[in-house]
Amino acid sequence: MTMENLFRLVDQDQDFFQRKWTLVNGPVIVGAGPSGLATAACLKEQGVPFVVLERTDCIASLWQKRTYDRLKLHLPKQFCQLPKLPFPEDFPEYPTKRQFIDYLESYAKHFDINPKFNECVQSARYDETSGFWRVKTIVTSGSNKTEFEYVCRSLVVATGENAECVLPDIEGLSEFGGEVIHACDYKSGEKFKGQKVLVVGCGNSGMEVSFDLCNHNASPSMVVRSSVHVLPREIFGKSTFELAVLMMKWLPLWLVDKLMLILAWLMLGNIEKYGLKRPSTGPLELKNTKGKTPVLDIGALEKIRSGDINVVPGIKRFSRGQVELVNGEKLDIDSVVLATGYRSNVPSWLQEGEFFTKNGYPKASFPHGWKGKAGLYAAGFTRRGLSGASSDAMRIAQDIAQVFKDETKQLRMRTVARHRRCISLSQF
């Protein structure tokens, strides 16, 4: 059946043999970040072959190339480890960026996962006539670029929620004149020492960048355009996230939200007097419905209280060396850091309109957003961090393995049947 469908594909596409291509006896996984590695490891355990495609030259490129130096995991390590291999026991409760990268590299080595690096997917579409996915890539080697195509029965989208940085269109920004970078290019506040820096965004990245700038003797002003939940990273020595997970086992979400806000008020006090207005929706409900993660405070709030971090409202426009805020205030600034988030890049290459939205997220909410039709899967789009990615990976691998084993069994039965017919005919 598989080869018959392949011949149909070749017959209808005259250019098929003019490109380099390969038939994959298993899924193609797009993305070698934590989600892609977790899916590959689970498939390896099931004995299913696969190919992992990665557009950059390393695994977990977001962590290796687009994160700041002081970054640590915001959640305890037991909620961030990938399937089948826990973190080393000597790692701290909140591993550093470097420790997490080391863990991912050892994870790939342990499961013998060897992605095809510098291979950027240009398009992926399902061919209904043949029953195959066709994944076209461009392979970069130095100055040379080669087109390639993979033909496979199933496709795992593991490019993640943070594939591309979001760059806002703000009036006058091009005329500002000073340095403007996205948080993905921010490494340390050392180069901003003595500068007045405008940080646009008040999520976890915006808060941590502002905190890091303070620690390097810069003067940050943080733009807070909308409401935000700020929670302590720990409550009475226990992880806030872990406490919420524990309460969710026994209590409804709305009540857990109420309790979390009461505990946050006891630990942090009234944050609204510092310009940080809380949303009307609770932190867990907001995360589940909108994907907006609450900020886990690691020291920035104390800097806001002391005045080291200046909280300002939204931006009206930029001018040369200056920003005008919506309240009419004008600030002299030297540099701008855009902590304005990331987005999925799935719509730019996946030619499919039923499973994914136009924004590049599965239409079905967690825990149903991991499987589409015709062998299409999504890993790491749960908006639940690494624990959600691990959950997706295990479900995907189990589903693909079942189909793979059924097809292999049928192929063996057909092979045996043909062999028996040959023996029977040879007796005449």
C-alpha cells in the first residue's frame, strides 16, 4: 500500500525526481527544541524510526541563542524535565540556563537523537491522492543552499509557541536614534551600564530584564500597557506553581485563583499602588483561556518599590532620544529593549487549515490539541510549558507507534502470504 501510494505521487509530479528527496519510514518532526526532543525520545522507546529537522545549527536554539545570561527555570525542575530521563540529582531546584542546555544535550545523546541541522522547512502539505505528507526544505551548508523533500506518513509540528519574536509597530521608533533590540538579543545589562533604558513589556522577560539592568547600574523604565498578575515564585518556602497544582487536585479553579491572590497579597502587598494593575480574571483562568502567564517575581518588585525600576504607562510615540507616554510625560532615554513576546511561525510553512488557527495554535484546547487528521500532530502548543510538551510527546509517540506497529504487522502478513503462494506454485 505504501509503495503503491508513492508511485501515485511520483506519477502526478513530474518534478519529483528533479529534487533530492527521501521516503521516511516514520514521522518527520519539525523542530529540535524540548518538544521535538521529547517526542523523538518517546518514539525511540517505542521502536519507531523518525527524522528531526532543525533550521538552526543546534538543539534548543531558543535557549542557546535567544535568552539572557541570568535566566533560570521559573518552575521547579520536576515540572520541567522531559520524559524518560530526569534532571541530575545535583541540579538545583531552579536550574540555570546553562544547566538546562546541558540537560537537553545529554538528553539527545542518551536517546541517540541526531537532528538534521541547518535544514529550514519551507512548506509542508498533505497529498490526499497518495496519502503522504510532503515536506520541502532548504539545506544550508556554508554559502550553498540545496532544496530537499521528505515524504512521510505523519508529521509532528514541534516548532513551539516562541518561534518568532514579536516586533511592535510604534510611531517614531525608527527615528529614535539609540539602540533598539528585542529581548531575544538581550544577554546582560553590562553593556547598558549608566544608561537610561526603556523596557517595553511587563511579562516575565520584561521584569527580569529590568531587574538585570538595575543590577548592572542602569536606570530602567518599564512600560506597563495592560494589567498583569504578579505572584511570588515561592509561598512559605514552597513553589507557587507546585502549590497551585496541589490545590487543583481538590478545589475548583475559581477557588484556587481566589486563594492564590490572597496569598500573593499577603506576600507582596498591594502592587497596584506601584502601577501594576491586576486583571479581573484570575491568574490560572487567564493562563488557561488566553495563554497569558502570570509573572513569578524573582526580585523585580522590590526594585519597583525602591524606585530603581520606574513603572510607566503606554507609549504614544518616539522621537530623537526621547519617548512620549500616553499620559503626556516625556522621558529622555538612551536605549530600548522590546520585551514584547513571541509567536508561532506555523502559518508561514504548514499548508493546512483545519487543525491550526491563523495564529499558529491548535484550534482544540488542552488536552485535545495534540492530534489532527491524516497523521498531523502538534507538540508543545499547550501554553503549559515543558510539562505540557512532555504530555504531548508521550501521547503522540503512543499514537504513532500503534499505527506503525499495525502497518508493520500487516506488511509481514502480506509478505508471508506471498511466500506461501510461491511455495505452493513451485510444487506443480
